[in-house]
Amino acid sequence: MISTSKKNTIRGSESGAVLIVVLLVLILITLLGTIAIQRGSTDLRLATASQVGKLTFQSTDAAFNKLEKENRSLGQGNSVDNVRGYVTRPGKQYVGREVVFCVRPKTSRFFNQTKLTEKTSDGTGYISGKNDGFCDVGDSADYVGESRTVTQMTFAKSDVTEALPYSLEGDKTFTDDQISQTGQTPFECSNFEVYATSLVPAFSDESTAKINACLKNVNTDALKETCEADTSKTKVECSIDACLESLNVPFNTQMQAYKSKPIGVRCLS
């Protein structure tokens, strides 16, 4: 009887040790599995962020390519039917005005002067009848293809600090909308800036209304600086980029500067 009791005691101790070992192995496997899942999620987030970054960059770049392609086909003279002619209209009143339009691929024309927003020179108001250019992230027609990106462009005629003459137009003929000897208003040799912002609204948890509000902020560097100098406004209110960043909306913004000159004219500036 005594011998049988000892055997049972030994067997019970062995069973308890095995149970502890099994539990420790299960805990170790669980920890390794959790670490693997976390690492996989991190890698997935990094890969997704990289893909979204490339997507927004490509969408922005494509917008500039479309702009330049249409300008080459329609850019003869200073017709306001093309974006270059519209933005660089002669007259100091147009300097600094933001001309905004949404890249809508389903339309026949890249630039349409009836579908744009034109702000006042200080960026605080709108020119009458010109307030239909902002993108609406809640409207499928404002998305570029199947990539689910939205691209909005901002144009502004650059400031002309002084009137500089250009050749092949006659003596005492100047840029900056001055009158030549013949009494005719010459075409300008003008500079203008183009800002393009592409975003992926689906990667943000913010509402459509908040994202759309961001797209109505100023975008040119000159107006950003003026807005930020106003102590009553925050940085988020003074920039499309800062506003989108605050909402965690993935985006890419590029800026390019262009020179507009009449055909056959060499700008001395």
C-alpha cells in the first residue's frame, strides 16, 4: 500500500510539470504570433503609405502633363480659352489672383473657364460668377479615373515689379500692359505659377465637409505668407497643405513656374 501511494505521488508530480511546460510553450507561441502580426501590420502600413505617396505624386504629375499638352494645342495667341491666356490676361488687376479648378477627367476639356473659381487678389473673396472650380470629394465626377484621387490646381499671375521691353515689337513697346507708339496694347511677357494638389480622401476618417473646406484655403506662397502674418488666423486656415495634414489626408502638392510670351517674341526679362 505504501509503495502504491509513492508511485501515484510521482505520477501526479510528472503530470503537473508537463502541464506547466505546455502552458509555457503556448504562451511563447502566442507571443511570437502577436509579434509577427504586429510586424506584418507595420510592414503593410508602410507599404500602403509608400503606394499612396506614389499614387498622389503620379496624379499631380499627370495633371501638369495634361495642362501642357492642352496648352500646346490651344495656346496660339493669348486666347482666354486656354489656361495660359486666361491667367495672364493683360492688366495689373489680375496679378496675384488665384484661379482654381478641379481636374475632371470625364469632361472634354482640361480647362474650362465656366468651371473655375477666381478669387480676389487678397484671397478672401470671389469674383462674381466664378465660384465653380473647387473639387468636391463627395462627387464621383471629381475623381481621377479609378485611382480614387482628387486633383485640384491653382494658377496665379506673378507680380511684375517693373516694365521691361521685349524685342520684335517696335521701339518703346513694353510689357506690363503699357501702350506702344502705335497706340496698341501689346501682349505681355508674363510669368505665372501653377500649384497642383492630389489627395486620397478615402484614407482619412474625416468628413467630406471638412476636407472640402481645406480645398478652399489659399494655395500660393504669397497669399500663405500674408495670411500667416495675420495673428487672428492659424496656420491650418492659411494653407491647403497644412489643413489636409491636420486631417491626416494623404496628399502631394507640386508647384511649377511658367513664362508666357507671344508667338515670335523674345522676352528680354
